[in-house]
Amino acid sequence: MHLIVGVLLFGLCLPAAWAKAADPLQAAVQRGAHLFATDTFGGHGMTCQSCHSGGGKIAGQVAGGGKIPSLANAAAIFPRYSPRAGKVITLEDQIRGCIAGGLGGKPPAYGSQALTDLASYLTFLSNGKPIDMGGKPG
Ligand code: HEC
């Protein structure tokens, strides 16, 4: 009897546990959040979080006084025109630019898991916000 109850309970619980552990999108977002907070990408010791605090949700300032935008809607306002690049850039272009410039690191290649994970995390922050291409950070 105990065995049957045990097997039944196991059968009932397993699908839910599986769905959670094996959700590839959720896993990408979590890996991205981890990279955001901890990875220096071989640079001079900073992480994304060193400038973009609160997991990217809080705006700030760099030492020289330049503005650091909130990333709370970043995924919703790309692609957009970058005066510095002189062309329209994607979210991935911007992330790579911050890794090369902000972190002084080696940007992960287009199509790499690290870049997809970071983009997944930032898109998760913007989830549910209306797309506003070229809009203002906020
Ligand atoms: C040294 C500080 C610094 C670090 C470290 C840094 N950033 Fe940035 N980031 C900035 C500044 C300043 C801007 C705004 C100017 C610009 O677009 O370059 C910005 C802009 C952005 C934007 C565009 C936001 C918007 O809506 O305008 C994204 C996305 C972004 N950063 C992601 C990242 C990610 C991901 C990392 C880590 C891999 C990172 N940044 C590391 C300083 C930094």
C-alpha cells in the first residue's frame, strides 16, 4: 500500500519538477543573470553589475559624470540608431559594445551561448513592456 501511494505521489510530482528544471528559456535567463552579476569577460575586473546596479534596473553615473541608463526596458527599445556607431544597432551589438568598452573585455561571439544568455536576461527585464523602437531608456 505504501509503495502504491509512494509511486502515485512520485508520478504526480515529477512532471512539475521536471518542467521547472528543464525549462530551457528560464535556464538561459538565469545563466544570463549570473553572467551579468559575475563575469568580467577577461577585462579589468568589472562586471555588468559594477555599472548597471540592481541587476540593471537602476540608472546611475560613471565616474566622469556620464549617465548609465536603466536597462529595465532596454530590450524593448532596440534596435535603434547609435550616433556613436553611425548605424542602427541591435541589443546584442550594444551588449558586445559594453563588454569591449565598459568591461575592457572580449565580447562573446554572435550566436554564442553567453551572448544569447545575456540577451535573454535583458529581454526578461523588459518582458511585458510595449516595443518602442528607438525609445528612451527607463
Ligand atoms: C563601465 C560601465 C559599464 C559597464 C561595466 C557596462 N555598461 Fe552597459 N552601459 C554603460 C553606459 C555608460 C551606457 C550608456 C551609453 C552607451 O550606450 O554606451 C550603457 C548602455 C547599455 C545598454 C543600453 C541601454 C539603453 O537603453 O540605452 C545595454 C543594453 C547595456 N549597457 C548592457 C550592458 C551589459 C549586458 C553589460 C555587461 C556585459 C554592461 N552593459 C556593462 C556603462 C557600462
